[in-house]
Amino acid sequence: MRLTKTGGLFSVLLVTGGNLFGTVISAIALILFSRVMGPAEFGIFSAAFAAMQIGVRLSDLGLNTAAERTIARIQASSPSRVDRYLRVVLWLKLALIFLVILLGWFTAPYLAMTVLRMPSPDLLRLALATTVGTVFFEYTNIIFQGTQRFAMVAHITVAQAVGKLVFGLILIWQGALNAISATILYGLMPLVGALSAWKPSPLKHWSLP
């Protein structure tokens, strides 16, 4: 019982530490971005980033929490069922995000002008398209949370945050940081962070990371 409690406490500390470190690094990146881009350009990026987060939440609808609990319940008794279940979850999440992107694509002109006050609908469409990276990050997080591999949860969280800061600094150094490049960066880094924890060719072999 003592070992179980100790392991559980360590897992909580590991995930909390990873989330805290990732949050701090992401906050530093955003502060740097705001200083370099200036209020107007950073405001446009913030609107695109908000649209990205809304798209991710609309493609979730409680699926992440339900999937984590189901995986944790059936993992020990039937690992093969977990693998099949994860395939269903992946396709369902991809279908939902595709519908969100499709809907957002056609309503982008209206949303950009009246709701988000963006100068062009193209950046909004770009933000919605890059939500796929965050969706895949959350899917990977579901796997690791459900199978209690909390070190990997911390790993992908820190990896995507560090990626944002490092590549953001490169963009600043090259003088290429703007609302478009920042949106692409924040859309791709969650995908890169998630893929850093997968085995080679995960989608080809359908294996758990």
C-alpha cells in the first residue's frame, strides 16, 4: 500500500512538474513574441491562437476525458481492446476536427470581420488548419494518461513548450516572426512534441507509443 501511494504521489509530481515547466516556457515565449511583434501584430496572432483553441475544444466535446477513463479501466484486462479503442478514438477526433475546419473555412470571412476583428480570413483558416497538431497532441496525451505512463506526459508537454521557445527565438533572430509564422509555430509544435514520443511510423503500424 505504501509503495502504491508513493508511486501515485510521484506520478502526480511528475505530471505537475512537467505541466508547470511547460507553462513557464510557453509564457516566456509569449512574452518575447509580444515584445517583438508589437501590440497590433501580437493582437492578430492572439486572435488566431484563440480560434485555434476554440477549434480544438469543439473537436473534443468531452471525448478526451471519456477515453482516458475507458483506457484505464480496460488496459489490464484486454490490451488488444485498448488498441482497437484508440483507433476508434483517433478516427472520431479526426472526423470532428475535419468538420470544425470545414465549417470554419466557409464562415471565416464573417468570423474574421465581425467576431475576431482580423484583417483577413486567411489567417483564421490557417489557425483552424493547424489545430490538427494540437488534436494529435491531445490524442497522444490520452494514451499516456490512460496507460499511466506519466513520464511520457511530462515529456511531450515539455517538448512542445521548448520547441515553441527555441524555434520562436530562431524566427526572432531571422527577423521572420509575425502573426503568420507564430500561428504556424504554435500549430506545429504540439504535433512535433507528440511525435517525439512515438515509435517510428506509428500510423503505419498502429502501435501504441
